Amino acid sequence: MAFKMLGVYLALALGVLTGFLLKRVCKDVDRLKKSLNRFLSINIYVLVALVGLSTGSGIREVLGVLGALFIHRAVVDVALLVAVPMALSLLTAIVVLRLGGRL
Amino acid sequence: MKHIAVIAALFTIGALAGFFSESTAVAGFALNALLYSLIFMIGVIAVLETRSIEVVASSLGLALRLVASTIIGSSLGGAIVGALIEGSLKPHLAVALGMGWYTFTGPFLSITNSYWGLLGFTSNILREAATFIVYPLLAKYFSIEAISIGGATTMDTTLPVIARYGGGEAALIALVHGFILTLLIPILVPLVMELL
């Protein structure tokens, strides 16, 4: 994880430096932004498919360890543990940020 | 709507392929390589879209409030699920406080109990996956608030989706939000397991 985090910060720092450089050098920044956003959109599709692949493989490994006996209970637990904290995080953020007067 | 349908379809196809295929090591390498290149691009786009240092400073304050919201919301969620389901409150709260970081929560909880490890791993990996589909749907109305659903993943895996659908300011806030949560999760999860 520490190696991954280091890689993330390094990639980001290089990106920020490149961004500053491009802002100074490039004349048509809007056109550049448009091209970068288009490239980002395409790559997100690839990223989503790869994340799906790794999720599927992870779930298969976990089921391989515990077997089908726990599936029913695990499905209920997992569904609730994904949906409820996500929903309440969003709700709390809406209350805190909107009532806080920022947005 | 078309984009979200494509994202959902691609994720499902990928998950099925991962579930039924034996070798996914190449995909893991490709995922990391693509992730770093996307984060590099987000750095470039964030600089090109950020108008001034004041915008960055105001984003930091907002990110801190968002972090507090994510922790409170996730804790409440874990506590409610723990109360609803037969069993103790502690593991459900710990799983919910994993906030998307499945590589930490799963192995950490499996030391105590393999079933809790399963919950920690699967729930958090699915939280990350769900963010890919849910964030684009919510971004139009709640581009900043919806960052909280991604938890710790907003500093890496889900950052490209947030940047694409939420814009430059949302990407900056998501990065800080994910970074702070990544520092807090290894403190919060063991604390819950130790104290409760």
C-alpha cells in the first residue's frame, strides 16, 4: 500500500508540474483541456472493466476459502454493509455541507 | 445516462470474466499502469482548470468537512446494520469504517475471524465498485457531497470518475478527502476492534 501511495503521489506531482508547464507554453489551453477530457473518458471505460475483473476475481477467491455455506448470510450482510454506510455518508455530507452554508 | 449504462455493462462483463477466469495477474498490472497514467492526467487537468490559490485553500476546508461527514455516516451505517442483524456491533462498525479500503480491512479483520474478513473485503471492494456507477448518477446534483460515498478510494481508483463527472474542483477535494481517510482508517478500524 505504501508503494502504491508513493506511486500515486509521484504521478500526481508529475502531472501538476506538467500542467504548470503546459499552462505557460500552450496558447490554446481550452482545446488541450477538451482533448485531455476526451482521453480521460475513454480510459475510464478501460479502468472500469479492469476494476470489474479484479472484483470478480477477489470474490471468487473469498468464496473459495469459505465455501457456499455462508453465501446467503454473507449476501445479506454485504448488501447492507455496502448500501447503508454509503447512503448515510451521502446524507450526512448533504446535511453538513448544505446546511453549513458552503454550497 | 448512456455513459452510466456503458460503465455498468463494462463492470459487469469485467466482474464475470474475473469470476470465471483463473489468471488475472496481467489485469492487475494493467490496472496499476492505467491508474498511474490517469492520475498523472488528473494532475495536468487540475492545474489547467484551477483558477487561483484561493480556490485550492477553500477546497481544503471543504474536504475536511467532507471527511467528517464520511466518517460519521459510515459509523452510523455500520452501527445500524449491526443493530439490525443478529450479532455484535463491533465487526459491522469496523467493516463500515473500512470506507472502501478492502486490502486493509479484509486482511486485518480476518486475523480475528475469517467471516469478518470476508465481510471487510467484499463490502469494501463493492463500495469501490458501486462508486463507479453511483457517482456519475449523483454528480449533476451533488458533485461534492457524493464524493463521500467513495471513501478512501477517492484518492486513487475512483478519482478519474470523479474528475470526469464532477470537474476539477471535485477532483481536488476528492484527492484530499481520500488521502486523509487513508491515514485515518488504519487508526479507526483497530480502535473499534480494541475498544468496543
